[in-house]
Amino acid sequence: MACPLCKGNTVSGTTILPFEMQNGKVIVVLNVPAKICNQCGEEYVDMEVARKVELLLDRVERDGLRMGFVEYGAVA
């Protein structure tokens, strides 16, 4: 995949996604699979991974976690 910003090449890697939820909750999802541009460093998460992250955040919300770090691979 070519980077939409700079047209550089992307490589597979991982990223960290921080989320500020309602009521001041902060959740950080670690080691999320992503494509990373080797020219500008921009990171892209595909739709399947984004859906899994959304499900993970829903689960965290239900469990009542107020602040924390969640490992993507352990729960996705």
C-alpha cells in the first residue's frame, strides 16, 4: 500500500492507539497491527483491525475500566 499522504511505501508494524472516552476515561490499546509509512511515519489501521478495537473498547466500557492499558493481541 502506498501512503496517501506522501506516496511512500508502507510496511507492517504495530502502533499505540490512545482513546479518551466519555466521563474522562482513558484507554490505551497497545500493539495494534498497522501499516507504517517508511518515508513520513504516518500509521494506518485497516477496517478489520479498527472493528476489533471498537469491540475491545465496548468490552472495556462494560467492565468498568476507568483508565488503563489493554494489549490488542491478548483480547482481539
